[in-house]
Amino acid sequence: MKREMVKHPSGVSVHKIRAAVLRKWGGPLKIESLELEGPRADEILVRIVASGICHTDIGIIEGWIGSEEPVVLGHEGAGIVEQVGRGVKGIAQGDHVVMSFQSCGSCSPCRHGRPADCGRFYEANFGFERLDGSNALWRSGVRGHFFGQSSFATHSLATKRNVVVVPRDLPLELLAPLGCGLQTGAGTVMNTLAVPAGAGIAIFGTGAVGLAAVMAARIVGAGPIIGVDIVPGRLELALQLGATHAIDARREDVATRIAEITGSGVDYVVESTGSAEIIRLAVDVLKPKGRVALLTGFMETRSFPGGRKAVGVIQGDAVPQRFILKLIDLYRAGQFPFDRLVKFYPFADINRAIADARKGDTIKPVVRIGNP
Ligand SMILES: [Zn+2]
Ligand SMILES: [Zn+2]
């Protein structure tokens, strides 16, 4: 798609872009022409090659947060840097980048290298505006800046804090989903829970996040690794990717099966279904002092009898600039074969990609947006 540039009254350049706009809760998304301001001093204009579709995008289409539409979603964007603001150092035009979650950079956790704990995480990622309240799509009457990117578009405005420069020899369309779902699943096992070799772990929900957790559990040498789901095809894939056991929760009693497999319960559970009933079950199957990582929503740590704990996890406590490169190295070594989860769609078919993910037919849809 050819891009035109027009003059903005304040002197900022304005770029004509195309983006999938959510105009009413429930969808569908509609691809429209919009105007995006050029980068400010601390911003980076990225030409998007592809974007993953994450469960959180789908949740927002379904009306989770009830913010004002119309908005541009998408938070697993990958592309090529087209322009950098005056103040951005270390990132250059032409760099290949994967975008991840946004953080403020100035609160105490951000200054101490823990961006997933950012005190302004919610505003920075779900506010649909910059942290100063402005919005680079304002001329079009649409709100962007979702996770500091709104990547269901031909172009995104990001910052150095949520951009990861990646090697150029791997296809950007494959790397896109590392930015959220895969980072979250793998990071929960490797960073948040820091699962040691030999520990027993159950993974409740084997979608993209859960399967990333399965692969990470195998990498750290955990065992048994028990996948729990209700979709037989996903359980089959979990077994291929490193699960030692699979439980179909529609056909088997999960607590009984876990007791049979482990004798005394598991040390860790990764819970990605968000169902209150299943969270309770996840705590029940823990050994004393065991831990459940809750991947849905912003949850406080809760304690249960026997020293068991449930901890809320955001983005697998990852520092994207380090962790995404680590996952790429593991992929090259054949240990993190996340390409097995991905299915590609043309941008024009984004609504079909979302429908397939909702049905569970596609584990990780990626839409191809621009030329690689
Ligand atoms: Zn912060
Ligand atoms: Zn996500």
C-alpha cells in the first residue's frame, strides 16, 4: 500500500495508514483509511509486516473493558522501523522489530528493570492514548496506542520501551506473536514461577499461552508436565510439544487423574482459562507450598491452607528486550518450536482469523499486513 504524507497544522507529519477499526463491541473489525501523526521525539514509526491476534484482543472485542469505541486493537505487531524520533538512540530506520507491552519508564518498578510491574501498566496498555492523554489518531476520531502499538494497522507508533530489535534472517510474520502470548506463557514458567528441574507442573488451558508454558516446562526439565484442556487436538499438540500427560477435562476427572499421575499433587499450576471453578481446582491439585500462576486479569496474590499460593502474572514478568531474544535463540535451537502454533491469514480476513481463534480451530492466528 502506497503511503501519502500530508501537512499537519502544528508541523507534525501525518501519515495515511490503513487499520482494522472496532466501531462497536462485538465487531466486526473494518479496514479503514486513517491519519496517524508522525513520531514525537521519543517515538518510533513502524511499518507493520504482521500481527498476532491474542486472547486479549478478542476479549476487548467482546467488551471486557467497556472503553469508548472506535479503537484500533492489536498488540503483537512486528515490522520494520520507518522513522525514529529525534530523541531515540540505538534504534535505526530499517531495523526489524517485534513490539511488546508498554510501560511508563519512570515509576519505581520501571526504573528497577521490572516493566511488567509498571505502576501505570493499565493506562499505558489499555488507555487507548499516550500517557499524556494525547492520541496520534485523533484526526480520524479513532483511538489507538493499544499496548503502545495498535498493530492491526499498516503502521504503528511505538517507543523504545516496547520495541525489540530482532535478527533479520527470521521472518517477521513468524516472530510477531512473541510480543505477548508466547512471552507470557514461557515467562510464567521461567521467570515468575522459576520452575526448577524435576518439579511437577500442570497447565490448565493449552491455547497459545498454555502451549508456550508447556514448551518452557520441558526446557527447564520439569516433570511430570500435565496438559489439561477440553479440545482433543490441543491436547495432542501439548503432548508433541513436551507434555508428559494430557487430561481431557470433559471426559476425565482432573483432580483424580492428577492424583494418580503424581501421588501427591503438583508443585505448580499455570492457569490460563480464567474460570473461577477451574482456579479453585488448580489450588486443590497443588502440593503444600505449591503455587498457581493466574494468567487472566490483574489478580492479587492470595494464600490458601498448606502454604499454597495463587499469584497474578503480567507478561510472564519478562523484560521484552531480553526475553524475546532468548525465545528466538531457543527457537533456533529447536527447543521452542512455536511455529507449530501459528496459522497465517491475509489482513482482509482478520475477522475470519478471530472467529477461528474463538472456536479453538486456530491456536495462534497471525495476520499478514505489509510486505516483508
Ligand atoms: Zn512504570
Ligand atoms: Zn496479549
